[in-house]
Amino acid sequence: MRAPPVMHVTTEPFALNPQQRAAVEHGGGPLLVLAGAGSGKTRVLTARVARLLAHGVRPEAVLAFTFTNRAAREMRERIARAVGPAAGRLWVGTFHATAARLLRREAAAAGLPRDFTIYDRDDQEGVLRGILRDLDRTDEPARVGAVLARISDAKNALVTPEEAARAATGPAERRVAEAYARYQAALRASGALDFDDLIVETVRVLRRAEVGARWAGRFEHVLVDEYQDTNHAQFRMVEALAAVHRNLFVVGDDDQSIYGWRGADLANVLEFERAFPGAAVVRLEQNYRSTAAILDAANAVIGHNRARKGKRLWCDRERGVPVRFALAADEADEARRIRQHLAAHVARGGRLADCAVLYRTNAQSRALEAELRRHAVPYEIVGGVAFYQRREVKDLLAYLRLAVNPADAVAFWRVWNTPRRGLGAAVEARVQARVAETGAPPLAALRALAAGGALGRATAGAAAFFDVLDAVASAGPEVPADAALRLVLERTRYLEHLAGEEDAAERRANVEELVASAAAAGGGRGATLAEFLAESALLTDADRVTEGTDRVLLLTAHNAKGLEFPVVVVAGLEEGLFPHGAALEDGPGIEEERRLFYVALTRARDEVLLTAAAFRRRFDGARGAAVSRFVDEIPPALLEREEAPEPRWSRAGGAPARGVRGGGADRDDEAPSLAWSPPPRSTTRHRAVGRTVWHDAFGRGVVQAVEGDGPDARYTVRFGASVKKVVGRFLTGGEDGDGS
């Protein structure tokens, strides 16, 4: 049999630096390519595959894993430009697509029907909802997302239902384990797999000696992109497929591992040499994206992490402008300063499309959206939903609308059974019939049916619904909007309704942001219910950005992964926000938050602005928080801090007094730049640090440091956007804040 001809590769698309070339020309055996941000990892992967084909490796013997279909398509296209039609015979795809392809061929060995169905999220929830109803005797769907997440975590760790049951330590865990077992039985009975099963069943079938040997022998080279994002099950799948030839080529960056919360295992990178003895490591440290000023700041921050292999990014570009930091008075002032920054970029001849505003949580987009819409600045939410289009926001606004206008049919049908209160399809049919017969609005129809005793067991649920609406309506349209929202939340127990969902924390944050926005509406003085509904309707109904319009992008730092922009703003850099509050007491969690900040910094090509708010309105009122530790981890020589005015704060709410610069959302005047210098750090932490205090002249503040003890101790306190040293006897208060 004749050996396959050696292909001639076009080398032009793959101009390589020495480190990239060392990776591409690696002779054989396992190789870990530590590819820093902007270091050309896609070029290295595609050049590696092209070189293998050029040296006689059959396309069918090359398996490459990507994490997205787009990445797989891009890799095929690049390889095709170099080697021609042979690229079509490569095994290139996502983990799930490759697993499905393999399982179709090994269905008999895996004990699966060859035409098995793959269930999507809606299918999964439908199956699990019925199981939970049987287990808990409840129709409440909120727990479905949370239980599905627990099941997914178990599968990613290759934990079977039987193992989960043995490991369960309490009633809640035993119920989840039982739900897992029933869920798997239901899928098997339907000849179906979910997405996690695709990987789990592939690992399981590859553990059969004859199957594993066949597939590991088939693939002479296995390549993996974004290796830092792999979970334990994916690691086992890769390990099995590379077992015979041991030609494993993985590309990843431990400093960009930001998905631990969804199962990604950083140990896959950190312990690569232990898992694959004899492995080589190549570091790609030359960056082709950012200026030296941005890279030096990013290197300084990520250097504080301990769980990393270690590398230092550098570039041949110019030094560039320093990273800038601005501390605003509150979230409205922060949004205004960001808008001004964008306007300045456009005034210099730039485009809005050059710019991206990154934040830690989706709830932060509310103040930014309001500011940009108010000034007709086009924007687009990337990978998310505009604030006023989010389900929980629309639900709560619908309650308020219906209380004010009982004829609002759209609002009625949105919330009449949300949260579920036993008003099912039969009641809906009766209401629809009554509306058709009398022409009455649906709320009036439901009231009439309840009064006539036509609802049976649903009467109690209808009464609970009326109670919510009547409570808000009786308060009148002049009731403060935030008070009306709190009333709806209390009477509906809406936050409990959200509690069991997979994204409960994010949805709760959106609810809290809505209440905070109601308190801040009306130009910062708070708004009545009627005023707030009018204001939010204008925001909700704003025209969508026309395709092709120059616009700024708003997105979370997680959604920015893999993207780049000339100008990047990172907003909300406060302790408890970025880093997230859930990570503050967790060492590995803080390190992942630091990696996320590093990712945010390294999205920028030319310019970075970091912002924070001295006070931020929250569900329980305005609170101050310390500026994020990540800002202080940038050496002073690399960070340009802007100077700060000293806003006056009211005693009651912590919001700026009316008319004070930085407090009003409607001010168009260009405020002077803001800055903040960190307080001196003491070697031991005083118990007062982080607490909220009051000074008769300076107002509300947050303690940053304490020198000495007793009434004459000197307190370093941040009042709004300024920091002052004050003798302790002139301070009052001291309740716990969230400024630590």
C-alpha cells in the first residue's frame, strides 16, 4: 500500500515567532502550550494541524476539540486555505458534537439506541419538573434550575446517581440524588441523552478495553483549544482518546480560567505534566493586542495569584497611555463619567464601536443604559438582555402597572399566576370566556368569577393575587415607587420564587437594582409610583439600535472573553462587586475573580478606564464599599488616578444632596475628573474598619483604617469621593457596613 503523499502547505498564513514555531514544530508526545492573552493561539493551533497534514498524517487521524461551533468553523477555514479540501476530512468540533458523533457509531456498545435523542434545556426542565412534583408534591417550578445544576455538576465529575445517593448527607441532598436517579431513568426510557450525558457516556464506553483501544488507535494526534475551560469528564475523554499515541497538544491559559463556577477544573492545566509524564511546556508570552502600559498593569495584578504556572506578557508596541482610574460619587455619576469618556473618544475622531464597557454582573447595566438612553448614545447589550427586558424586571413592573391600571390585559396575563398560585389552564379558559362574553378586562373577569364561587380550589390563589394588587392600589399613585415594589415583593414572596433557579443570584441582583433605581428615580430624589412607571416605560420602549449603527457594547467580563476592543472601560470596581461578594472569604474564589479582572484588562488594545462608585444604591439603601483590591494591585507608576471633588451626602439615605455635582442623573455639565488615593494600610485590622460612620461636617463615611485606640484614635474615613483623617470622638454610628 502506497504511503499518502506529503501535502504542500502555504506557509504565508502562519508567520510565527520563535515560541509559536517551537510549539507548531513539536516532534511528538504531550505538549502544553501556555498561550497568554492576545498571543496568537488560534494561529498556532491551525498551523500545527496544517503541518501534521503536510508531513503525511491522514486528516482522519487528527482530532481537534474546540469549545464553540464558530471556533471549529474558523479552524477548518484556516486549515483549508493552507491544505485545501483535505481539511474537510478532519475531526474538528466541540466536545459535545464529537461525543455525539462517536456515540452514534458506538451506540450498541454504549447500550444506546443508534437514533438517540439529544434533549435541550426545555426538554430537561420538562422531565425534571414532573419528577420534582412527584417527590415534593408541589407545583412550584423554581427549584428545577437549581436541581438541574446539581445534576450537571455530578455528571461533570462523573458521579453516578448511585454514588450521589451514597454521598448524600442530609434530606436535601438525598432528594437531589433521588431526583437524579429518576431523571436518568426517564431519559433512558425515552432513548434520550442530555448534553452532559454525551460526555459521560463517551467516557464510559471508551473505558471498555476494545472500544477505547479502537478509538485511541484511530487518532494519531489529539488537539484541544481553551484547555483551561475543560471539566473533569472532558479531561477523562481527552485522556482516553490520546492513550495510544500520546500525541496530545493542548492550548490554554491558566490566567484566563474563569469558569470554575460551571465545572471548569484549573488542575487540568496546573497538573498537566503529572497527568501526562514526559510532557513539554511552551509559553507564548508575546502579545499582539495591547500596549505595554496595559500589559504591565495586567501582569502586576495577575502576579498576586498563587495557583498559576507563571508567565509575563510583553509586546513590541508603543508604551501607550497609562491605565486610568476614576472614583465617582455614585452609580449615576459613574455612568455619566463613562458616557463622557465615550464622548471624548468620539470627539477625537474615534467611533463608539471601538469601545466596550465591562462589568461584573448584569444588574450593573441599568444605570449605564439609563444614562446612554437619556443622551441618545446607541448601545448594545452583548450576551444578555437589556435591563428592562429581563423577566423578573418585567414581572415586577407588570404588578405595578396592573395595580395602577386594572384594565391592562398584557400586565394581567404576565403575572396572574406568577409566582404560581394554582391558577391553571381551567381558570384561564373561564377568564377568557368571561372576557369574550362581557368585554370586561381579564382582572375584572377574574374578580367576578371569584365572587360568584366559580373558581373552586383556585379561589385562594385568586384571593392572594387580589391582595397584592389591592395593597398597592390602596397606597395610591403618589406612593414612593420603591415602597410599592417592596410591597409587591413581600406579598408575592417573589424572591423566594427566584431562590431555586440556577441563575437566582443574578436575577435577585436585578430585582435589587430595580428597587434601587426606583429610589433614585425622579432626578435622584425618588419618584412616585406613577412617575416611575412613566419613566421606566420610556426606557422600555426606546427604539432598538438599527443594524450597522455605530454603538458602544455593554457586556459582562465573562462575555468579553475572546473579544478585543481599542477602548475598554471596566466599571463597578468595588469590594463585594468586583471581586464578587461570594468570593471574598474564599481564596480560590478571589483568585478566579482576579483572573476575570485580568481578562477584562487584556481585552483592550489602546486604552483602559477603570471606574468605581463611592456609594451605590442597593436594595437596602445606599452603601459605601472599599475600592476593589485589584485597583490597588496596579503599581502607582502604572495607574493614573483622577482628582476628586467632595460631594455632600445626606444623613438619611447616603445619596448626594440635591444639586451637588455627581449626585443628579440629569446634569449635562462636564464634571471635573475624579480620583481617590488609598488610605494607609495598618499591619493589623481594626474591628471598626469597613463600618459606616457619621461626621457632622462631612456626612456619612466608611472607615478605611484606624491608628491607635480609644476616643483619640485617628480614623481614616472615605466620605463620598474624598478621604479624610478624623479623631474618633467626632464620629458617631459604627454599624456594620459592607466596606471591608
